[in-house]
Amino acid sequence: MAELLLWQWSTAVQISSAALVAIFFVAFRRSTGRREVVWWMCAWLANGLALLVTWMFWFWQPQGLLVPTLQAAYTLCKSAFVAAMVVGAWVFARNRVERPLTLALVLPPLLLTFLGGWWVQSIPQLGMLQASVIALALSSGALICWTAPGRGLLWLGIGFLLRALLAAAEFAAYAWSATAEPGSLPSYVGIFLASHSSFDTGAEWVIALGAVLAVSHRNHAELDASHAELHQAHEALKRVAERDPLTGIYNRRMLPQLIERVRQHGARLLFFDLDDFKAINDSLGHDIGDACLRRFAQALQSNFGEATGVVRYAGDEFVVLLPDTLSSDVASRLDHLRDDLAANDVGVPGIGFSVGDTPIEPGDSPERALLRADKLMYLDKAERRRVPRSATVSPIRPPRVEPPKAG
């Protein structure tokens, strides 16, 4: 009688616990909106039903056909609990849901345990059947969790293993009870069989905690991935806002900001304009003109690599900002730039340029500096027009058109 009361109390405790966990997972599924949690929600609902059947069995003490019916219902619900828990872990480990395949794997074992629950003739046999199913299923679940590193399934695997070990101990106790002579079963085995539901509850709380941690880990991982995507999108938008799409250097929008960085300590502004660029476009085509602009931008970056900024200002106009520490060798850099660009290069003609060179004093405004550099550039262009083009760059040769032959 004492063992029966202990069994009823232990079962009532586990029912209360399972009901709380089931309610939590129903709310958890609704709040997270994650499809993977459906398996675990169904698992805890099935566990609650299994314990409710157990409670009905011990409080009603059924007779006749009702006994195998309740036994089969218990094995079906309890097996559905462990199966859904393991399938949920498998879904999390694989990071995808394959419902038809999953149901094909789960339904046959559930049918077998249902039939087994109907067939067994005693409580010890029922306990051996169900404990063996739980031990095998949750051991495989622990293996699934621990072979999927980085998925946040560690604690779920620990909960599975604890519950599997308890099930193994319960199987041994039930087997002892089934084979022992009447009155020879040690009292501590009977007490363990009557109270093991309370131990199961502790292990199942670890399983519930592991499931919550797995979902939390998945949410954090997805948030991190989303943050990385947003960061990449932000960087891409930043490049679009700051960079010239043709040459890859800074665009005109960035020039005030670049000047602001250097003007407090003084700097040098070089304003470039390509010579005869319209003639290149008109005679050789815009593709060659674009190639000239890219070649010129690359040459500026190569010869003024330490500059604060290399900017495509507009069309064939470019600006280079140099800190004062680099202003002493501007003339030699310009000579080297002219040498680099003078010769033809793989279908691109030699490029000449005019330049206006002006200092930016501390506190100088960007507008005044640009205006001075622009004027100086036009003075340089006028001076260079006095020099024959052949003395500076290779001539532009448009494609030769053969005269039509006389018919």
C-alpha cells in the first residue's frame, strides 16, 4: 500500500511538471514562430498524455479489456514523446525539415510499441518495454546532438543521456521485478520502481532546458548572420555613395569631407584635367575614353598612394589631396606620372594632362581651394597648348577608313 501511494504521488508530480512544460512549449512555439519547435511541442504534449494515462491506471485500478487499452495508450504516447524529441534534435542538427521522410521513420516504431503495450501481460513487462524504447531512442538522440557541433545542442544531449541512463536503470529494476520470486524483491528496488517518475522529471527538465537553449542558440546565430548581411549591405551602399563606379576612386561627394580632414594641419590640392579628352571620345569611342579614365585613376593611385584622397571630380577632372608631409616632392611625382601616361597602352592612347597645384592653409575653405586650383589648372593648360602635342604624348590615331575601290 505504501508503494502504491508513493507511485501515485510520484506520478502526480511528474504529471504536474509535464503539464507545465507542455504549456510552456505551446507558448514558446507561438512566440518564436519556429517550425522546428513544433516537434518538441508535440513531444511534451504526448508526454503529458502518457502521464495522464498512467495516473488514470493507478487511481482507477482498471480491470478486463481496459488494462491492455491503457497500456497500449501509454506506450504509444510515451514513445511518441521520445520519438518527437529525437526528431526535433535531428531537425536542428541538419538545419532543415524533411517531414515525409521523418514520418516514415517514426510511424513504424510507434505502431510496434502500441502493439507491444497491448500484448504485455504485466506491469514489469510493460516497464521493460517502455524503458528499453526510451533508453535506445534517447541514446541515439544524444549521439545526434553531440555529432552536430556548433548547433547549440550540448545540453539537450546531456538531458537525453541522463534520461537514457535512468531508463536503463528502470529496465534493470523491472527485469529484476519480473524474475524475482514473490516476496524476494529487495525493498529498495520496489521503492525505486515506485518513485522513479520523480527522477525522470528532473532529467526531463534538463531536456526542456536543452531545447530552449538550442532555440536560443539558433536565434542568436541567425541574428548574427542577419547583422553580417546588413553590415555587408551597409558597406556596399557606402561604397556606392563614396566611390565612382567607373574608376573605383572617391567621387565628388567625398571631397568636402576629405578636405575637412586635412585643412586644419595644412595640405596640398592638385586639380587635374585630361588634355584633348573630347577628341579621344569622338575619334576612338567612349569605351576607349572610359579606359583612359580608368588608366588615369590607377596612375594617380600608383604615384600618390599616400595621399589623403584621390577623387574623380567630374568627367575627366580629378583631384588629389596631399598632406604637407608629402608636398615637397610633388614636382617629381608629376614628372613620373607624365612618363607613365605618355605611351600608348594596350589599345589606350597616351594621356596628357594639365594640373593646378595650390596649398590648403589651416582654416582655408574647400570652395576657395578648389577655385584657386581650377584657375591654376587652366593656366597650365593654356601654357601646354603652346607646346606641340607630339612633344608630350603619342598622337591619337583614329581608325583608318579605306576609300572605296572603283567599280
